[in-house]
Amino acid sequence: MRAALVGVDFGHGDFTASVEELMLLSRSAGADPITTITAKRSSPDSAYFVGSGKADEIADAVVNDGLEIVIFNHALSPAQQRNLEKRLNIRVLDRTSLILDIFAQRAKSHEGKLQVELAQLQHLATRLIRGWTHLERQKGGIGLRGPGETQLETDRRLIGDRVKALRARLEKLHKQRETQRRARGRSHTFSVSLVGYTNAGKSTLFNAVTKAGVYVADQLFATLDTTSRRVYLGQDVGNVVISDTVGFVRELPHQLVAAFRATLEETIHADLLLHVVDAASPVRMEQIEQVNLVLKEIGADHIPQILVWNKIDAAGLEPAVERDEDGKLHRVFISAQKGIGLDLLRAAIVESAKDAPGSAHLYQQPDDEPAQHPGEDEAPDDAQGDASSDQACEADPTDSNPTNIHAGTR
């Protein structure tokens, strides 16, 4: 589908990186970006978001380039989206709708599909009138008179009923997940969740550590459904549960955060977060901040966190472990794809498990339990999902004095 990408620079953050991310998102959704139209404004236009002059420029591009869709790198109000579609005579998507569409394509599990549908319906409820003015009229004619309910009101009621049913089904799945968590708690199993910006290499790292073989691709939101595996890390700690979660992105739609709250609780109830960072990304510090914001929103900002700087082969860095001024683990530098530094990461997990509160008596390997080899996974404890802490001032490993930093863990 031939698409035009539209981005408005309001003077906040790295605008170029944001537009590049929009291009990756659009390709992940199956669109073919033909042209990119940018503008600078101090504030959005109330009618068209970009102003009438820029709207005419977009309309010309639609005709000249034979475009089929226009994608905005921002959240549009229902009125702005409706006005743009009338002016351009073409479908218009905002950033929220684009991410929801990608999630709908990626959801494979039953729970994942329910969560995406819930988010889509909540988003659609505010936009029913778009392009359908006849829905405001009451039904008429013989046999159709009655409650005086317009078609729009009927559709809103039906959406509300469906949302209520979806929430009830998700609540049932939430209780099942809570039962699984209590079972792990009774067995004193240390729980680790991989979190991070999308396409940072979480699933590649998950496969490297657990040999799980989950889907990996160089695209945004390649993994949506959360997967958990048990891994044996030696006699000191025995088995730990490692979970791969959905990646985060800047301006993650609130509907998705709310809909996926049940599965994001895998992160909330983890004993340790491994925050995977793309060390080769020029905007890695901003991505760390965005992930931390979402973790704070879901209430996971209190969980101990280790930064895992992945893709060091592309960044020209060496495998290493970095500690804060109190001697606590802070960063581990690895390459999941090349297998570089994974022994350092395993050692960091073991150290964190042994230092966890109340862990002195927990990790005793039963005499009659056969030992597993590191990386051998047991029966899957699958969950669905798509996930920071309030980090102190973060230091870049290229800084001249990287050891003078404060830990972002507790």
C-alpha cells in the first residue's frame, strides 16, 4: 500500500529519529512509504493538525504519487482525522491507529487477540461518526420505530457490550495467571523479565539464554505474545524463570497499556528486570527514558533493574560488567546475536538472585532432582503481552568517566 508519511516538528526531542521510527512502523504494518512530508509548527492546527496550506501540499502528493494512505506521526483527534480525510479523499491513519494495526497483525495467542481487540474498540468508540453522518439519524419506517435510538447510539451500545465481555474474559485469564504466579512463588523460583525498546534484541537474547526458538525479526514489534521459560543456572540458584515481553515505543497508546495491563503484570511481579538497550542506536538514552516511563506507568519502577547493552559488536564496545559506586550491578555489555558476554550476563543474574531479599535459604537443589544443563528449557509457562523505573541520571558508556554514575536499581 503506497503511503505518505507526515511528521510535524514541534521542537521536542530528536525529530529525525522520530520520523525514521515512523518509517519502520509503517513498513512493519505492510505499507510502502513513497514520500515523507514534514513541517515545523509551535502548536497543532485545530482543524487539520498541519494547517490548511500543508494539507493542500499533502493533497497534491496524493494525486501526483498515486498514494493510497496518509500516516501521521502523531495522535490525531477524531475531528482532525475526519477533516483530513474529507480534504484528501483518502484514508488517514494516526500513530495510535498504526501501532494498533501492527499489534493486531502480530497477536497470535488467544489472550493477545482479546487484548488487541479491546484496545481497538476503545479507540474506535470515539471515532464512529467519522465519515458516517447518516448514523446520527433515527431509524424510521414501518416496524423500525421504537426506542428512538440512532444507528450511532446502537453501535456505541454494541461496542460497549463487547468491551464489557472482553474485560470479563481477560479478568478470567488474569486470575489463571495469578494462580501460576503463586505456584512459582511457593517453589521460590526467581523471576526475570526482559524489557526494553522494540527491536533492541530482547527475543534474540531470550533465545540465546533459553534456547526457546521464539520468532525473531529485524522489525518493530516482531514479538507480541510473552513467553516464559525455566533455565537452570547452577547449584547456587537452581532454576530461574525468564520471560520475554513486548517491546515499548515512544508515545505507546494508552489503550494498549491499559489493555495489556494483565500480561504486563508479569513484569510488575518479576524479581529482576533486564532492560535491554540497543547500544548501536544513536537515540539509546531517549529510548531508555521512554521504557522507564512506561514501567513507571504500570507500577514496575520499584523492581531492581540491570541495563543490558546489546549489539556491542555494532557499537564497537567490549563485553564488560559495570557497577555503581556502591558496588551493585548496573550494566552488562553483550552481543546476543554473536553470543558475546552471555557468561557475564548469567553471572549477573545469579548474583542478583543470591542478593535478593530472603534468598539465603531458597536456592537449595533437591538431592533427587536431576540437574539440567544451562540453557535447557522446561515446559513453557506461556503468557501474552505486550511493558520504568525512575532512573537516576544515566551515563553513556562513551563518556570519559563512566564509573561515576548512580545506579538505577534498588
